[in-house]
Amino acid sequence: MARSTVEISGHIIDSLILPKVLDIIINLGAEFEILDIKVGHRRADRSYALVQIDAPTPMLLDRVLARLKEHGALPANEELESALLEPSPADGIFPDHFYSTTNLLTWVRIDGRWIEVELSEMDCGIRVNLETLRAQCVPIHRVKKGDLVVTGHHGIRIQPVERQIPRAGFEFMSSAVSTEQPKGLLIEEIAEAMKQIRRAHGRILVVAGPGLVHTGAARYLVRLIEADYVQVIFAGNGLAVHDIESALYGTSLGVHLDKKIRASEGHEHHLWAINAVRRAGSIKRAVESGLIQSGIFYSCVKKGVDFVLAGSIRDDGPLPDVITDTLHAQEAMREKVRGVSLALMMATTLHAIATGNLLPATVKTVCVDINPAVVTKLTDRGTFQAMGLVTDVEPFLRELCQRLELDLASVESRAAH
Amino acid sequence: MARSTVEISGHIIDSLILPKVLDIIINLGAEFEILDIKVGHRRADRSYALVQIDAPTPMLLDRVLARLKEHGALPANEELESALLEPSPADGIFPDHFYSTTNLLTWVRIDGRWIEVELSEMDCGIRVNLETLRAQCVPIHRVKKGDLVVTGHHGIRIQPVERQIPRAGFEFMSSAVSTEQPKGLLIEEIAEAMKQIRRAHGRILVVAGPGLVHTGAARYLVRLIEADYVQVIFAGNGLAVHDIESALYGTSLGVHLDKKIRASEGHEHHLWAINAVRRAGSIKRAVESGLIQSGIFYSCVKKGVDFVLAGSIRDDGPLPDVITDTLHAQEAMREKVRGVSLALMMATTLHAIATGNLLPATVKTVCVDINPAVVTKLTDRGTFQAMGLVTDVEPFLRELCQRLELDLASVESRAAH
Amino acid sequence: MARSTVEISGHIIDSLILPKVLDIIINLGAEFEILDIKVGHRRADRSYALVQIDAPTPMLLDRVLARLKEHGALPANEELESALLEPSPADGIFPDHFYSTTNLLTWVRIDGRWIEVELSEMDCGIRVNLETLRAQCVPIHRVKKGDLVVTGHHGIRIQPVERQIPRAGFEFMSSAVSTEQPKGLLIEEIAEAMKQIRRAHGRILVVAGPGLVHTGAARYLVRLIEADYVQVIFAGNGLAVHDIESALYGTSLGVHLDKKIRASEGHEHHLWAINAVRRAGSIKRAVESGLIQSGIFYSCVKKGVDFVLAGSIRDDGPLPDVITDTLHAQEAMREKVRGVSLALMMATTLHAIATGNLLPATVKTVCVDINPAVVTKLTDRGTFQAMGLVTDVEPFLRELCQRLELDLASVESRAAH
Amino acid sequence: MARSTVEISGHIIDSLILPKVLDIIINLGAEFEILDIKVGHRRADRSYALVQIDAPTPMLLDRVLARLKEHGALPANEELESALLEPSPADGIFPDHFYSTTNLLTWVRIDGRWIEVELSEMDCGIRVNLETLRAQCVPIHRVKKGDLVVTGHHGIRIQPVERQIPRAGFEFMSSAVSTEQPKGLLIEEIAEAMKQIRRAHGRILVVAGPGLVHTGAARYLVRLIEADYVQVIFAGNGLAVHDIESALYGTSLGVHLDKKIRASEGHEHHLWAINAVRRAGSIKRAVESGLIQSGIFYSCVKKGVDFVLAGSIRDDGPLPDVITDTLHAQEAMREKVRGVSLALMMATTLHAIATGNLLPATVKTVCVDINPAVVTKLTDRGTFQAMGLVTDVEPFLRELCQRLELDLASVESRAAH
């Protein structure tokens, strides 16, 4: 029999943290006794609970404590403990039993001080520099031999996501996936958030799949770019090729976007577009040389919007801008998500999940897809802050532009040609 | 006004080729006149038709002819034409208007002779060696400066997929996606095909996603490997890590597969499994050192089954065996699909489509997924030969093992522990 | 061995009829020989084929002939045969082996004359009146003892659906289900068809499910009704209650449609709305008394639009207007589909299929749902003419209103309150 | 400003009731203060909280109190209040503001005593007989003029569903919808529950859709019936006709279930099967006369299993056993759900939701469908106790039979013919 005591404080009842903690203890096979509890009488007040845990084995007790830590429940004697540090045995290899991070705000206790972990990202290790007394998340492939990495669960504190007071629509709608809901209000909220972010010079990230071009929605994304509502784009070879095929030939996968002709089978335009950009050397050069004169990537180049095109094994070509090494692509994405306040993911599973893995939980995340499974997958993987909108991307973007009061006359007349 | 005449022969009525040809002509905006038709009186007889096409512009006529070629309709004066060859302007770049391949058997006419194009693969160029008089499909990134590549649609002949006589179940069921059908018969057919292929020492490829481990189906794939029904496996980091996590800790994403405990959130086992294999150096060494003692990849190493693990931007880690560069991964897959007679794709979209892109249309392809959209996507991308089975992968594999008369007592008792 | 000869004429190659006929013969286990074929040289020309069939047994030959008849292939000696008639043995019971109808135009041969079958509907029997020499489809429950009903497949001729020349968009897009397509063009076509139909004083039927109200789309349907684009509505209790709850309380299933409050669980408003209308006696009286002052059914009453509310076992209440007996509801729907030129089905599976069962194949049918399976089910059940649009119903209806140039300012400001 | 005080007791923290209560207060726009709280120190202990609510208007306070009551939070002065009763103004009409029921155990306070409400069912009114001092749920169409019905929310107490201690798998898995999970354990739990129920002579209800026959799963349901694991079946015309068509002709919708022939289009067998049973007078007579000699309904008749076939507007025929009036069908179902301990719903949306509406929350409910949306819909409608299993019904039933140790040799050989 092993026993320990944990403390929890904050909005622990209102925010469901206490029930979750008790739930975890029971589920893992341990027992609890609440030694002390002080409940805040009003919403703004904080509560406090002292919970004793009895587990059949010390190993199980450890597992329980580790899980509780994710919810902000710290061993009552935690103040005395420091994080354990071990050197990495080789480049790209963590020490055994390294602590794997969440996407929440985290501190480690070193030399009697709580240090905030920088570069918050899930599924990483925590590398500590004892000289500078700084700690940061590091992905496994970037750790170097001898780097000190946190192991076990001692001396670690996490700030669970508490619900906000007053709760904004965003928090409220979290993870809603239903197809049967009035979407206008949600889109209005997204538009409001975008306006606020841009007023504060914040950055907005768009993550998009190729369906965005097929469904005729590219024109609205172009409008957002022109109006400074997009600071960075993550996509794959597919989206870029469809967009450029459309600029060069007016088709997407051989289908004319604005006419009734659906000359399907041939992939020629698709492949020729790739070849043309390879010849130009890059998308930027293809725009500058006048080869590409419209579309999403044309606007990105003209407005100086950053983009990362990440490779996948189903790519044709690919375009010269595509980063074919997936680790390098992750690095490029990791670089560009710093400072992003809102991520708008549309019509893509692979890129949405890959981006979700890199985002701190504090980044507002909106996932729009006609398939409810995409949103579910995203939140299952740990991107709890994602708000899901099950709808068609084309009408979604059109309405978003309208709510942002963008003039669509120009794009819609362009489309008519 | 431009006019041309094409000939079609074979089972052109029975196999729907003639109606398709007429359809294409009209859809693209041209007109036809059937100058001559001889219809085979019996099933085994071949038919012949001579069709004159009138198009408003020579450019449109060219487009019509290009599309008709995909269905085996050749210009009546084709015999006289040779394929046009142009040198590639630089490494990794085709000449303009290069001919992009289908996954069908193709010939090019060079020096008055029809030459079969080797290494059949869709969305490639055709590289011709005038000295050896050989032609082969080449992906864009592998073409070298000066390589002669076919441009335009002259001097090219394609063998459309005719339905077989007598038609086996496989052909008959092609592209069936319905969830409401008795699946036992289809699984019986797949088992029969697998037995035949192995009797003839043919190769079977398994392409699998991580859901295969989550749903408890890994044990059946292990059984297929042990019984020599799998010669090569394509997968991603996810499947391998889940499988190895299960071998090391008995969990998959932290969930115990054989007990009722669902200790979900923590990804520790997942990441520790990655770290352990990185430390061992490779999956093979981790098996040889005794670290990994069961599972899909344990069996692969023990039986000498080839596997290709292709990287993706959503990977954790990854394992040292993962090919992180997507072009290198495609090359490795391209290498291993040669000689495959049957591809069995289960619970994966990304790898199924990537593999489908590489397969000649003659490879029997079975795609099993609980989501009908995966099968639809696969055939939309040109893998017409894919037979879809909308069902759960765990019962599918169990029944497949039973139809192959594999003893499951051992695996199922193993699972009980 | 049994042998027979059938004739086919019309656009038999272009329209895929000949290949289908040959396909059926082989699939059922018989053999064919094409005795004669004359192929039209131009699109407008008709073709002719004489096909001899050899089947192993007379029973199988009969089955083949029955199936071929559905595609317009008639026994070459058909002219001599008359339809067999047998009296129904009792009310609501057909004679054995009665001929079951398709939704295609059909003739029966009686007394040496071809008589067109009236009230075209699938899955019925054909009742013949020898005195008036009229024939009509009759559903099984309406046949009376002694009524003469056609049995077997002799003396029956069906007009298969040929593709139109020139083919309008509607025919071309038939059965398209893809989620990845530009929808603007399709909606434009639907709008055009609606305008044409109304110019010719034709009738438009709307079949709608309750999701239409949840998603905030009701206001657009109201606009269509006000603008005379809807002549009849089929729905269930659910749609009507949601609409009336919204009119009385501003909520739908307890959720405020135009505010951020989502006070979900309580069904009180839903049930109180039902009770209030029951008290008023009917929807019409509830409108006339001033109880209901807005919404879909308010507009229906004001504009004199017919509606049929059909009961289902999952209904709460129901409203007094709901026809709880499903046979009576079918009869009411059967009555109202006469004369309809376009059926627009939105966000409903049950009512879409039930309506599809009643519609002749000549009625243009559009099925809009966010779930691709609904469209597939509809066409699987025999409603081949259905064009599917996989999208969200709210943006669909908004765009449809825009393409019909309806002023939306009023409805959208109304919604804002 | 209006103020009230509510008491909550039980496992209010562990079972999430207290946080939910606080949540509702805030969401509806009121404020709370926790006046007193006593938290049980151990799992088995009960807790108690006294919460004061301040709302801007008395109307809002009432709404808050009504919602809290659903979670067992009673006004602290509740003991003093009696339920308000009003007479129904007419047959089939409740008084205004009637209290609409949940599917939870409910008491009403009459004459200073708490009376348990009988016939627990959601969305009904509560009818009170002052002479017998009994109360029962009554659907709206069955209330009679003058019946006393509870209005408002005074004098009502509900027992919220607390999680069980020790929690059995059933509770734990509640509402799991994921497609990626090992299903064997869940099926094992269902089998265990079925064995226990039958040992205690409890009743098991099967609710099934027509897909059960198409997918070849009927043989397993037959086996369950033969082994006394099914006491009552709810279905529609479709399931019964498919089953009987299969018994008479070996086909389902014209498709041979056990052979490779898929002679689709013709619905003749389907309609002839309907006609044959209509002629026999009922399914029971058709079995007794020897017309039907196998299948689900054959076994039902032989084993004396009750069945209710409820009509729908998409029915062909229907069979004489089908209750075409949906209110009568609901009544028949309502009658038969009394005493049921487990409801097993498979491959049906309409019947699953209709049955869910009638079931008290204490009935274990399992919903099996390949489409995740069905399970979501069921729980959205208030059937919170439903456990979802997203899988194919055929392998599900096969494995269920195996886990129940039923001999399948006979059925599987029967199927082979």
C-alpha cells in the first residue's frame, strides 16, 4: 500500500477539475479521501482541496500522480521536490522515462525555483539549461547527446485550461461538432476574433486542403489574403498545384471551375502546372516572371504572406517549394506557428492534425470540414481547444468574408469569366 | 472546322467502350459520324467501328483525340504516326506538353515500331532510349537533362481495361462501395485469390493504417504474416509505433488492448516506445536484441517480410526506420510494388492513395475501410481496379484468416493474457 | 435450351442501352447472338438491333425477357402477344406473379392495342379496365377483389430513360454525389429550372426535414414560398413543430436560433408548441387566430401552399395536421405529386425516399443533404433521376434565393432580432 | 432581482452533478453563492451542498429552478410545496405550461407526500389521480378532458442518473462512439449482461433495421431467438419483407444472399413476398400454413417471441402485420417495452430513436451501427444511457453468438446452401 497527498486549487469545482481528479484516482484502481475542502462561495472565488490517495503499489501511485499532474493536482509536499534531470544518451534519443509534454503551460522546479517551460508543444521532452536556468520543449530528433532532460513526474506543474470568466463564445462552443446548428453565429464569432487579432497586429494562420480549390472557395481565401487577414499558410503540394493549375488553365484536376464542362480523367493540366513551376524554379519566381497571374499563391507572393508547403507520399511532382522531408517540414511549421493567435483549418485532415500537434493550447483553433470525423480526430489527438464547424468550406468562406465586410463584387465577377 | 477519323476494335459494345467514346466526343463539343461498324455476333467475337469526328477548332480536335486514346480509340492513320520526342530541359523537368501516363498498358510508336512502355505507373512521363529502343515511365523528379520524353498524343496506344470473359467475381464487384451487402462472399473471393497467388509464388502487399492496432486486429495480421500470406508491408510511423508500444507495454496510445482499463490521455508509452527503438538503432535490431518480442513488426523481421515505413508531417519521433523524405519513401515503395499481384489496403487513406498512384491497373486491389469515402477517393484518383469493402477491419481480418483456414487458437489465447 | 429474339431501337448505343442489354443476358446466365444491327451514323439518327437469346431453361429465358423489358428490349414477336390479366383474389391482394411497375412510362397490350398506363408509380400493379380500355398503376392496398391485374411480362412495353439531346445540365449531372465540386453552377441550374417551371405555371414540391429549421435555413424557405416558388410541401411532424416552436418562442428544441444562448436539454417549448396547436385545432386555425405569426407554415397558410405532414413512430404529439396512418399519408402525398415538375428534397432521408417512391421518372429531382449516404440510398431505391448535392442546407437555400434574385434584406433583418 | 435556495445531496462531486448545477445557473444568466457544503471524504460517503441563486427576474429564476430540478437540485423549501395540478381542457390536450417528463425516475408531491410517477417515459405529461394518490406518465394523445395534469415545476423531484459504484463496464463505456477501439471487450460485456438478464428471467428487446438481412446477419439473430435470448422484436415492414423474401426465394431485394449473382434492379420477389403474406392473412398464418419455413419471423412464431412491426411512409405493401397508424404502433411498442432490461438496437435510425423515446433511463441500451451519426442522434434525443458500437452488424452478431457460446455450425451450413 502506498499513500500520497495532493493539493488542488483554483476554480476546481466549477471547472470540473476536482471531479476529474477523483475520477482518475478511481479509474486507475486507487482510492481517495478528501482531507480538507474549501469551496469558493462565488464564481470569482477560488477553491482548495486536499486529497489523500491510497494505491495498492508504489508504481501505481506514481502513475496516478503523473496523471493528476496533468490536471494541476500537485503532491502536497511538491514544494520540496525538484525535477529529475538526466543527460540524453545520444543525439536524437531521450533518457528513459523522459517526461512527455502536453500543449499546456508548464513549469519545472529546478534549484528550488519554478521555471516556465518555453516553446510549449505536445509530445516533446523538456530540456533544461542549468546555467541560464531556462527550460524548453524539444522534439526528440533535435535533442543532443548530454542535453539535460526531465524524467519522471517530480517537480512539474501544469496549468490546466480553466474555463474563462466571463466565458466568450469561443470557449463555450469548444469541440461542438454537430451538423445541426445555426452556423451564422459561430461565423460571426470567428469574424470578430479575426478583427480583434488584426487590430492588435496578431497573426492568423490558415491551414487548407485541396478541396478548397475544387469547391470554388479559393476566391474567398484570396480576398482574405488581400485584406490582411492571413499572415501564414500551411498546405501541401495538392492545394498549391490546384491553385496554380487554375491560374494557368482555368481548371482544377482538369475540371473547369466556372463552366459546365467537366472533362475529368485527364491529369495533364495538373502535371503541366507542376512542370511549369519546376521550370521557373519556385512559385515566387513564377509569379515574378508573370507566369502565375492570379490565385491564392499569387496573392501570397504579392502580399508577402509566408507559406509552408509540406510534402506527403501521395504528391505528384512535387512543386519546387514543397519541403519533401517531413522533419524539415515540421521544423518550418514549428517556426511559423510562433506568435500565431488563431489557426483556421479548412478541408484537410493531415495538415490539421500536424499543425494541431505543434500549437500551444492557448491558440484559438477553428476546424472547418464537411466530414465530422476530422474534427473528432483533431480533438482526440489532444488539440482540445479546437472548435469544430461541420459545413461546406465554400459557403463558410463566403459568409466569413461577408461578416468581415469584405467587398466580394470583384472576386465574384472575376469568377464569372 | 477540323476533322479526323478513329478506329476502335475489341469488345467495344459489350465493354461500354463505344458509348464512352461517343459520349466524350459530344461532351467536349465535337460531333461524330459512324462511318462503319461491324458488331461481333457472339461474346467471344470482336467488333470494329470507324468513327469520324468534326470539331470546331484543331485545338479541340486534339483534345478529343487525346481523351479517346485513353479508351483505345486510335486515329485511323495512326500507323503512320510516330511519337514526338523532346529532350528534357533540365534535371527534374519535363519538356512542355509532355504526355502524362495512365496506369494502363501503353505502347509508343518509335521508328515504325510499337514499343511497350515499362514500369507502368500513372502521372509519369515516358522516357525513350533510341539506342536500346526501350521506353519506360519516369516520375518527374528522376528525369535527367537531355532525356528524350514523349510529348503530345501522337504515336501512343493504350489498352483499355476490358471486362474479362468469363468474368471472375473480382471484376464483377469492382468499385462496389455499399455498406449493405453480404460480405462473406467477397472475403471468400479475396481468400481464394490469395491462395492462388501464393500457390504461384506471387507477392501480396499489405498497406495498413494505425487503426489496425487500436481495433485489436494486429493479431490477425501477425497470423497472415506467419502463414506466408504477406510479402511486403507499407505503413507509416503510426502503425509501427502502436504495434511496438503494444509489444513493450501491452497498450496502444496508452489504452490497454485486452483489459477494460482505458487510461487514455497519456502518450507516454507511445513516446517511450519510439525512444526505445531509436536507442536500439532500428526495428530489426530491437527485435534481435530481444527488446521487441511480439507483434506485426516482430513477425516481419522473423519471417523476412519487407516493409517500407513512409514519413508524414503528423509523425511523432519518428522511428529510425521511417523514411522521412517523401520522395525517397515513394522510391522505396515504387521498388517494392514491382511483382506484386494483390494489394490489400486497410484502414488508411494516405498510404492507400499513395500506393494506388504507383500500382499498374493489373494489380488486384482491395480497399477495406469503415468509411465509404476512402474507397471513393481511391477510385476517384484513378485506381479504377480497386474493390471496396466498407466494414470494420478487425472482423474482416478475422474472417479472412478463417477463410484461409489459419489456426487462430494460438493468437486468440495470446490475446486473452 | 430455350431461345427467343428481342428487338431494340432508339439511341441504343449512345444511351448505353445495348451494352446493358447484353450485360443482363450474360449476367443471368444466358447467351446472345446479334442477328442484325443498324447503327445511326449521326447523333440524331436512331439505331436498331435484333438480338437472339439462348437460355438453359425456359424459366431463365422468361426472367431474362422480363429484365430486358425494363430497358425497352421487346420480344421480336411482341406485337402478337397480349398482356395476361388475372382477377385479384381479394381486396388488397394481387394475383400471383403480378407485374410490378417501374417509375417509367409503360404501355400494356390489350386487345391488339398498346394502352399507356396512367398514374405512373413504382412497385405497383397494373389494373386494366376492359370496358374503358384504360390501365393504371394501383398500389397493393387499393386493389379490389375481382380487379383485373397484369401478370407476367407479356404484352408490356417500357420507355427507358434515354439521355436527352441536347443534354441539359440536369441530365448530365445526374446522380453526382461528390462533396468536392463547385456547387455554384448546380445551384444556378436549379434556379434556372425553377424559373422556367414557374413561367410555365408548373408545380414545385419541397420535401424537407427538421434540420432545415435547426440550421437557421427556414427564413430562406419562407422567402421561396412568398415568391411563389413552392406549390406543395411534404414534411413530418418534426419540421412543423420546430417551425412553430420558433414562431412561438424563438427557439428550436429549446435552443435560441438567433442568440448565443444554447439552453439545450429542455423540450418544453417543443411540447408546448404541439399542445398549443392541438388546442387551436389545426395549423391553419392557429395562424388565423393570430397564435402563429411567422415561419414556414404561417407562409404556407397565407399563400395557400398545400402541405402534407406524414406521421412517423418517433413523433412527439403529434400536431393535429399530421396524418398518423402511413397509408393515408401515402395517399395524400400520391395525390399531391400529380403535376409536380420539380421535387426539391432537403435534409431528410425518410420523406425523400417515400416521395421518391411515388414520383414518375420524368420529375426532376434534387436531393440536398450534408450526408452523401442519403443521396446514394435514394438512387439505390430506384429514383434514378435524382441529382444529389452534398452540402449544408442553409447556405444552399441562401444561394438559391440569391440566384432567384429574391430580396433577402427583409428576412435577414428579421433574423437579427 | 429574485432569489432562491436549492439543496443537492448524494455523490454530487464525483458524479459531476454540482459542477453541472453551477454551470446551468451561470449559463442561464443567474449568479450563485454556495452557502454550505459538506463533501463526503470517501467514495461511499454522500455530500451535501446548499446553493443560493440570484436571478435578474422571477421568470428567469423559475427557468433556472426548472432546469436544476432535472439534476436533482431541489428548492430548499421544496418540502413545503405541492405540485400544481390543472385539468386538461379537452381530450388530447394538456393544460398550458404542463410539466414535460424526462426518462428518469420522478416523484410528485401531492398532499404533503412524495408519490413515484409510474410508466416512466420522456416527453409526456404527469396525470395524477387524487383518489388513488397515483401518478403516471401519459402521452398527449391519451389524456382525457378533465384529467388532472401537473403544470410548472413545483413539487417535482427527479433522481438524476448517478454513476454506479462499483461501476460496471456498461456505465463506463456509456456513449462511446469511436470507431477505433477494440470491440471484443464490449461485445463480451453485452454477452455477459444478456446471460445475467436471462438467468434472472429478464426480457431482452431487439430493434432491427432491414440492413440486418442484406448483410447476411439474419442467421445469427435466428440463433439468438432459438436460444431464448430475444423476448421481443421491434422492426418495420422492410426487415420483415426482406426476411420473408429470403425465406421464399433465397433473395433480398432480388439479390441472392448466398451466391455471387446480384440480379439487382427487380423488386419482384420483394413485392411477391408481400402479396403472399397478405394472401395468407398474417405472418403467423403464413408460418403455420408452411408457406414460410425459415428466417427471423419463422423463429419468432415458433418460439412465441412477440414482435411489433411499425409502419412508415416509405413502406411497400405493407405486410398485414404492420401497424400502419403510427400512434397505434407507438402504443403497441409502449406496451411491450414494459419489463425490458436490455434493448439491442441494430442498423436502424428510425426505430432506434422511436424506441429510445419510450425507454426509461434504467434500461441498458446498446446501439450498433456502421454510421456513427445514428448513435449521436440517439443520445442527442435524450437516450443518455445508450452505449454505441460503431461496427458492421454481421460480424457483431456473429461474435455475440460466439461469446454466448451458441453453436453456429447449423446456421452456417444452412447458409452455405
